[in-house]
Amino acid sequence: MTFLPEVYSTHATCENGELSIAGIPAAALIREFGSPLYVVDEADFFARARAWKSALDRHFGTAAGNVYYASKSFTCIEVAKWVMSAGIGIDVCTAGEMAVARAAGFPVDLIEVHGNNKSIEEITDAVEIGVGAIIVDSFIELERIQAIASSLGKIQKIFLRLTPGVDAHTHEFISTAHEDVKFGFSIASGAAWKAIEMAQAASAIKLSGLHAHIGSQIFVTDGFELAATRLIALLARFRDHFGTELAELDLGGGYGIAYLPGEATMDPDLMMAKLAEVVARECAAHNLVIPRISIEPGRAIVGPTTTTLYTVGTTKNVELDDGGSRRYIAVDGGMSDNIRPALYGAEYTALLANRESKASLTSSRLVGKHCESGDILIREIDLPSDIGPDDILAIPATGAYCRSMASNYNHVGRPAVVAVKDGSARTILRRETQADLLALDVIEAPRTIK
């Protein structure tokens, strides 16, 4: 069992078997803040956010648009403030995510609004406060934005989210740009062009550009290249039909990060260099001015920054049908704080974080405390055979979609989120208590509803 720097945050180290993050031992963090615990490397977050912005600016120059942090990956007021301080924008896809951004004092012109089923209330709020752009996902939504903006005497900037028919190399549940998907307007079916014509005819809508997001956790660039090629071809058709060029192109996010030995987090500089090459080539082929290019990394910024710490509760050896055995190690969290393995087979690695062990490695399964046989965090991993109660296990790369997808299954409170930097630590999301879990219960007399 070896410490793998490539899957941990920049300021994580391991000496004599003890994991430290930003100079603070894992055991000390558990003593101070409890277990389980999400630990965010604050300086690492800033470095990754700025790296994507710098790469975009460097390779696109005057054509560089905005980097929008995908708040669905993980958001809270403090993180939204970090995003703002890093000098990038934020995308939100619900009223709740919008509320977080606004509570952080985020500039409204740097907020873009996503979502395939935005309510009338959500659209109204977005138009009223003057968000930078709404990413439109359906014809009904176009009609709603036109009606709402017109009633408010405003013109709302939009992008059209398109499905360019790209089969991204990732899990079906996080692949979002092939034809049979709930998001956006299909280019191949003609829906995209129909949406363009509808938007151009709307008096209270300003169509500023096109948008595509091909999926998540993608390591190869061919899908991004194909999406850009097809969107730029549509920009040329727009120019030829309407006599003017659309000024912007949002190529989404989905850049992969390392979770396992042998994987490598996608490099912002290499990714932007490849995209810039494709965009320049295709725009030249169509005699187009290069539009402003924006991107939407979420996991690529926050994912590697966070490590989840668990405390071991019980262990047991299970005899297998083939004559072998497997050691089950149960921790004090599980699918309530990381649903990704159960949801779509996401894989992680783990480390004994509080001490050095010279015991032999044994085939182990890391499981949670919930009443589900599928409550498995890591299905197969070799861990020291002497791991037992009160040991601390660390799972790295848990910044994206773990806390944001966390639940209260079995009425378990969600863990605290602690930010660490230069040897200091502070809570940015407190641990839920039993009082929190009971706070929504209501006792009231029946009412007659007509």
C-alpha cells in the first residue's frame, strides 16, 4: 500500500504511515472535527482554478472567454467566494445553487444558468437579477424566457445547448452529448437549427452563442474536438443564413481527473492547446472569426482538492466459494457521503492514514454502515491485514459530487467539510446533527383541501 501523490491534493504528504494535508495529520483532523470528514486543500483549489483560466487565456488570447466553475460538482458559500476570488465565473442549475452564489456576493454578470427543466420561477429570478447568460435546453424554455423577459422589459442573453452527436468515452450516466439524451437540441435531427431560428425571431432574447457539454470524466480529446468541429460548422451556417456571426462558443467541461494508480489528471495547458488548434483550424476552414471560447470545469478544479477521512468500525473475514477469503472493512460513512460507486461504478483507492503498518496486504472490500449490500466504497483493494477499529482510512479525489450528492439515508447526518491551508483548519460546512434531521418533521392537524 503506497501513497500516490497523483491522486491526492498538492499539499498532501505521507510520512511514517501518517497522512497529512496542508501540514495537519489526518488523526488530528478527526480528533478536532469528527468522522467522517471531507478535507479540502484550499490552496490547491485556487491553483487549479487559476490554472484553467491561465491556460484558456494563454491559448485563445483575445478570443478567451470565461471559465465557469460548475457548482454542481460542489458548492457552498465559502467555495463560491473562492471561485469569485480566483477571477472566474460560476454556473448554477437550480434555485438553490443560485442562492449560494448570491449569498456569496457573486457578480451576477459572471453567473450562467443551466438546467434541462428550469421552472418559471427560476427563469424569472435569473432574468430579474440580470445573470450573464441562460443556457437554453428546450423550445418550451425559449418561449418562457421570451415571455418573462418581455414582461420585465429586458433582453436576456442566451446560449443554446446543443447535442452534437458525440459518444464520449465515459459511463452512460455521465455521457451527455449523444442523440438519445435529455439535454439540449440535436444538431442531426434539425432541432438545433429550429431553436436558432426561434431564438433569432424572439424580440426579448439575445442569442450570443452555442454551447455543448459532451460528458464527464473524459481523458481523451477526440470527443471535444468533434464537438467543436460540429458547432463551428453550425456557426458557419448561421453566418451564411443571417449575414452575421455569433460571437461566443461555450465548450463545456468534463475534463478527467486521476482516481486510481496509473491515471493522470487532464492537464489544462495541453487541453486548451488542443482545443485552440481545432478551433483555429475549423474557423479558418469556414472563414469565420474565432468566437470567444468559454469552458466549464468543475470536477477538474475541486475533485483532486478533497480527501475523505473515515474511521474503521468493524472488520470481518468472509470465506469465498473459490476457497479464498476477503476481508470486509466497515467505516463510519458509506453511500450516504459517496454515492458514486453505487450509482455508476466509480472507483477509488484508499490509504491507512494514521499509522505505519508492516502487516501483509490482504484482499479487502471497503464498505459503509448503511443497510444495503450495495453500500460498497471500494470493491477490491489490497490493504494491511491488521487494520482494525479506530484506524483512519483516507479516500482521495472526493471533492466532486460526493458532498453535493450526499444524502441522509438511514437518517445519517452529512459530514462536515473542513478547509485546510498552511497548517490551519476551519469548518466551511458544519456536520449535520440529529436536530437537523428532525427539523423538517411537522405535526399539524388535517386540513380540508378543495
